[in-house]
Amino acid sequence: MDLMQYVPVFGNFAFTIVAFVVALSVIVAIHEYGHYIVGRWCGIQAEVFSLGFGPVLYSRMDKRGTLWQVAALPLGGYVKFLGDANAASVGSDGAVPEADARRTMLGAPLWARTATVAAGPVFNFILAILIFAGSIMYDGRVVEPLTFGEMRDLPPSYATELQRGDEMVAVEGLTISDPERDDRLIDLLPIQERLDYTVIRDGQEMVIDGPYLMPTLITSVTPRSAADDANLRIGDVITAINGEPIFAFNQIVDIVTDGDGASLDITIWRDDETLDLTLSPRRADLPVAGGGFETRWLIGITGQFFFDAQTEYIGPWAAIKIGAEGLWNNVKTSLSAMKHILVGQISTCNLSGPIGIAETSGSMASQGAQNFLWFIGALSAAVGLINLFPIPVLDGGHLVFYAYEALSGRKPSDRAVKVFMIAGLTLILSMMTFTILNDAWLCP
């Protein structure tokens, strides 16, 4: 038996696990730190801050009496406050003197408990906004008029005399200002291998021949998609499908749509080599601009122009505003998807559990640090949203109890809290089991 043939498999598996643990640990640490720091500001004493569960690998006691620890099972974490009966802050251990009751979660004022519990999801949202904003600042804003930057690595047949610094005026006579924001431009262009670009160079207007504006270059690969499973990579150029040469990204879209799920024989150019592979498009439910979803056949790739547009600096405040808009859109799309799943309008395959999240973590990490950070931001937004659901055990369930207390003037009984907690835990475990089955067998 040649054991070396299994090395890439185990290597990919280990990479996926490491990426998953890193992503989850960052999100959990931020979430739990939100609980900890706001609780501290509100006068509530934290006894334990744990990243992970199970046997303790490392621990340290700080000057405030909080034990900081890293445990062996990196699948979550918790903050245990003074007097809590357990890590879920449900019930009291009865060991706290009455004089210290104010420093416990149960003995703190309602406003302090509410702020402490809400802080976890809020910190997840803040992390998402900061990551989105950082990505926006890193990429910058496309300058106007649109100006050529670096040419992307493409096969020799795509060669052009267009240069960095050329200002684009028109393509095939179609006047443009910013085609990256003009979705109609690609639809208006003729499908032909070479196009005429009107540009301004050194103050002079000239027409230069170049490749199709959006070639068959892969600029992103959707995790757990047909393309991802077939090992298509960013930078690959699809040169033929089913033996027919192609040069425009729209041709890929048309072939996949018309194929109605039929398998495709694809030829790609990668690092000056030609490779052949086969993949089968998959149905996917995609959000549409007016709300709702549409089902389409996809292979899971996106494309861009054959060049990088020159960009300019975008300030922190503007980036944060755009990042907040990104978070809001993320939340709206997630809630819409859940609604459509519940009423049966889209597939439950849109739900991902631990297996799906782990695979996505590995895939995004393999596409580069920026893509991985963006994924952490998106996942942090999802974790924050889920934790606000009014389900006992989750933060949202605690907030419902506090809302009851604010309206009725009394806390719910211990018996009622325990019953609801058991029901909530049962629901969470059932959902987790379903998503694991979904990832492993129903929607692999």
C-alpha cells in the first residue's frame, strides 16, 4: 500500500480543521469577551473566562480574580460569573455572601444583566463591521474615470497593448464612466474575442484592441460548490466547455443555465498548462434584489475584468459606514433565507452545520487571508444573529426572560426557567443534529 497517496487528503483535512478552529476561536473569543467586559463595566464579577470546553490546557488568574483558560475542545466557550450554578448563568450556587450579591449575575440590576447578555451578539456585529470595513479600506475605491491597473495573468491569446494608467473612455463605442457599477455594460457588449477600447493615454485619445472585457478568468470560488469540489482555483482560465472554445464569462453562464444540470467537460489554463476536468452544476437558491430567492444552476465561480482597476484610499469612517451596510444586508438575507426555508420555498440545503462551516473555513482560507478574514466577518454576523433568537439557552432567550421581568416586575420562577432551558437545549441539539445530517448525507 502506497501511504503517500493519502498525504494530500490528510493534509487538506488538517488544514480544514485548523482553519475551522481559528475562525471559530476568534468569533467565540470576541463574543465571550463582550459578555465579560460589559459585565465588568456593570459591576458583575467574572470567575472564569474559558475558550473551549473540557480538560484545561492552560490557565491564568488575573488580578481581578478571573481565571482565564484554554480548554481542549475548541467548539465554543463561556464566561462563568460569580455565583452562577453553571456556565450558562442559570441558577445560583448559593455560595455567595449576601454582601456580594450585587456582583453576581442574578443579583445585579436588570439593566446590568441585559447589557451583559446583549454584549455578546453586539460584539460579534462589531467584529463583522470592522472586518468588512478593513477589507474595503484595503481594496480601496475605484478611481473615476476608470483607469487600468495591473493586467491579470491570462493565456498569450489575450495579449494587448493596453497599459497601466490608460483611462477607459468607451468599449466598442459604448461610452462608460464606471463599468464596475454598470451591470448593463456586459449585456450590451457583443460576444466576440477582441474588442476595441477607447482610452486616453498621455492626454491623447486612441483606440486599442484588447480581449473581451470580462473573460473566463476565475476570480473567486464558492466553498462547497461544484467548482470547489473539482479543484478549480482562483486564476484559472476556462478555455473550453464540452470541446467548444469560449472566451467570455457570459458564455459560461449561458452554457450552465441551458445545460439544466448536465455534467460539463471543462478545459482550463493554469500556470501555462492545460488541464481537463468534469463537473456537474448544482441548484442554488440565490437572493434577488427585490427580496426573496430564485433557484438557478451554478458551478460556483465568479469573474471580473481582465485588469485590476486603479483604486484610491477610502477613509475609516466611510469604510465603517459601508461595513455597517454590509452587516445589515447580511442579516436581512439570513432572515429572509430562514423564512423561505421554514415555509418550504427554498431547500434546507441552504442550512450549514459544523461540517459545512468547517469545509467553508478551509476553502476560504485556501483562497487567501483576505477571503478568510471576510468569511470570519460573515460568520461572526451569523453567530451574533443566531444568538439573538428568542430561544432559551441562547442570549436571546435570556433577554426574553429579562423582558418578562421588566413587564411583570418579577423574575420568572426557577422551575419555569429550567423547563424552558431544557426545551431550548433540546431544540438546539435537534437543529445541530439535523444540520450535521444535512452536511454529511442530505446535501454533501
